[in-house]
Amino acid sequence: MKIFEIVLLCCLIACAVSVCFVKDLLASIIVFMSYSLIMAVIWVLLQSPDLAITEAAVGAGVTSVLFFVTLKKIHAVRKEDDHEQREG
């Protein structure tokens, strides 16, 4: 069980660092969502299920949906897709 906790902590640190360095906004949101899901699992391991449910619902659920809607509203997702089509 200790090895699983160490792997989760390493993944958590990797997600936190990679969110800062990823250039693609959509990929950054997905990494942020995975960070929240890993944090929810860590809360379960720390025997705090109420925080785990809150982290999963708010961190991975609501916040990610709001980020996706914001990207769609500012047309960031469509511009990147159009840019890739022009290059290809």
C-alpha cells in the first residue's frame, strides 16, 4: 500500500508541474482534471471520504466543465483545430 501512495504522490507532482508547462489549453485542463482525481483518491486513502467526494465533484467535475465552456465561448478550441487543419 505504501508503494501505491508514493506512486500517487509522484503522479500528483507530475500533474502539478505539467499543468504549468503545457502549451495547449485543452490538454492543460485535462491534466488539471487528472490532478483533481488523483487528489480525490489520496483523500480516500487518508480516510476522509467527505473531502474526496467534494474534490471529485468540484475539482474534476464542475471546475473542468466551466473551463471547457470558457474555452468554447472564447473559441480557443475551434481556433486550434482550424490552425491544425491549415497546416495539414
